[in-house]
Amino acid sequence: MEVKLKFPPTPEYADQLAELMVPAAQKVSGIVLDYSPDSLTAVDGIIDKFHRDNVPAERIASTLFCFGCYVGEVFVRNAGARWRPTEETSMKDFCDLPLVLELGPDRFCNPIGKVFKRHENGEEDFLPYFYHVFTKGEAVPFAPPTPPQRPSLWRRLFGGA
């Protein structure tokens, strides 16, 4: 899969790759991304729409990569993580992406890969949960938020039970 990026996929440029998604999300979806952990729900919604619309990953690989950088920047700005070249980490043997995050001594995560998995697998790879597990250090039972159910046509027209 070919990924064409505006900046090199290196730790020095990860924040700039992430920043490309802020105006894009605003323009396309009307969503304001502020690098808060809560903003990951909005990013997850955007990726979910790609997933539900069956948009091929190959067609949006650069966008997914940059959204992965955005997710990573949420870790950097809120959880003290730092970008590292994968080849310099213990993840080099099983991660084929050029960047990962270091969260502590020999503790790494792969937000770019997670965004690609979210696109491929759907809700089971919910991005806010990913953040929670890596920042709180615990896995908790999780169910993605359920979209509100629209009342039946009968209820909308006539009210009642």
C-alpha cells in the first residue's frame, strides 16, 4: 500500500502530520479537533464512517496515517508519550510502520496501526478505549457507544408508547 505524505514519517514531523487532520476534520465533518482525549471519539466517528462506507484503505492510506499521528499526538500532549522510530524499539520485529509511541521504559504502542485496524475491523478497535488502556494501564469491559435509536414512524407522527 502506497502512502504519500506531505512530511516525512519521522518523530520530528509526526505533529505536523497530525495537524493536517485538524482543518480537514473541520472542513469535511464540521468537527473541531483539539488534541484532548475526548476528541478521539470524534476521530473514531470519522474512521467509522470510512469503515461503514467500505472506503478501501488503499484509497485513504495517507489520511489514515495522519489520523494515526493525530491519535498519537493526543498521547504525547496528554499522557507524556513520545514518538520513536520503530526500528529503534522492541517493536521493530512485528510493526512495519515507521513510528510508534514510547510510553515508558520498554512500553510502546502503535496508534497509526490502531487507526488502520479501526478502519478494517470496525467498533472492536474503538480509539478512546485504546487510549484508556494505554494511559490507565487497565483493560475494562467495554461496549462502544450505541447510536440513539430513532423513534418509530408511528411514535413520531402520533406520540405515545
